[in-house]
Amino acid sequence: MWEDRFAAKDGYLFGVEPSGVLIANPWLALPSHSVLCVADGEGRNAVHLARSGMLVTSFDLSATAVGRSNALAKQSGVGVQTHILDWNSWDWSQQFDMVIGIFIQFVGPELRAKQFVDMKSALRSGGRLLLHGYRPEQIERGTGGPPTVENMYTEAELHHTFAGWIVERSASYECEQASGSAHVGKAALIDFVARKP
């Protein structure tokens, strides 16, 4: 489905500017630190982090999206280690200083629990996790994201899932977004940043 969606669009479906969470929280980008960008799409976030000096690895299952990511990295003069893989094909034993998942709400609660376990395993002790996405209130907005409330995040769920971690940011808010042609308008968003013990 995602390959079809990306391939049907001329140009970048979600634009080339990084997600607002990275712009609003520049302290997340630490030069020379390694970061894994999961299900990274067309590379706007990976390239932004590489421009900030991070050592970036990313994967996505869409060959079209990864091709655009490579083109954006080349145009920006940075290197990103990209991979065309689905979630279950990634080697989650690799360790990173940071793992980010931005708008990766394409699965429901059962598969999301596995996603969270996988991302936990890819982080070094003391490493940082960033999750950014939509809250259940987004369903009423119709400005992007999945059509099912079960796929959305809540702060209560994330705090429960990452109990014992050091939470550095946990915020639910609304803001206007304009990410290409796919995410446009007022959105119900959530940020969650935590360090692995």
C-alpha cells in the first residue's frame, strides 16, 4: 500500500522539510551520535538529522520513498545509510544512541506492542527514544494520519509502556502542520522522548 501511495505522487508526498517536532526540539540532534529512523519514508527527517551532524541509518519498505531519501541526501550534501526493508526484516540487534519513530502509526495495538519492543532493543543503555504522532482526537480533524482511533497514541499508554525510563518530554498539543500534500491543517499531536535505563 505504501509503495503504491508514494509511487502515485510526483515529488515528495510529505515534503522535504523535517517534522515540526525536530524543528521545535533542536536539542534532540546530537552531532556524532548514531540514530535509527524507522519507517522513514522519503527521508526528510533522516536528512535533517544528518545535516545536524548525526550518523543516520534509516529504513522503509517503499523503494520509491527510499529513492527519494537518497536523492534528498545527495542534494543536501550529507550521507544517510538507507535500506529498503519492511519492519520485520530489520536487524533489531543493532545498537544506536537514538531511535526515532515519526508518524509510524500504521498498525494497531497488538503489532504496536512489538514495534515498541523492537525499538527498545535497538537502543543502547542511556539511549534516547523519540515518538511523534497523532492522538485519538486527530480522527475528528481529518488532516492526516490513520482513520482508526486504535492506531493513535496517548500519553498514558506511552508512560505505561516505557515505565522506568527517564521521560524528557511528554506533550499533547494541537498545531497547524503542512507536510507536503499529505499532512495539512490543524492536528492533534503527541511527543514522547525518553531515555533507556
